[in-house]
Amino acid sequence: MFGQRIKELRQERGLTQIQLAELLFTTQSTIGKYEREELQPNIEVLKRLCKVFEVSSDYILGLND
């Protein structure tokens, strides 16, 4: 669920995986792994995702809509 949410939020804002990676201080490869749910973001990355996308962690994690 979180992978699809991250991808949708990224695309809604017109960001590439590379651009999002730069905002999160990580790599494009890591963003791809998040979106495919091969890797889970740690707490620090989750907090940065919430700031970048202006949503709650519950939304990103699929706990609410």
C-alpha cells in the first residue's frame, strides 16, 4: 500500500524518482524500491515524505484515506 501511495503522490506533484530522491537525500534506486515495496522507508525518511507531500504518515502507510 505505501509503495502505491508514494508513487501516486510523486506523480501528482510531477516529480520524477530522481527529483524525489534528491528531496529525500537518497537515490533513485531507493525510491524505486519503496514504490515496488521491496524496501520500507525508515522513520526519518517517512517524516521527510510527509513534509514533501504534506500528508500524514497514516496516509502514506495506508491506515487512512
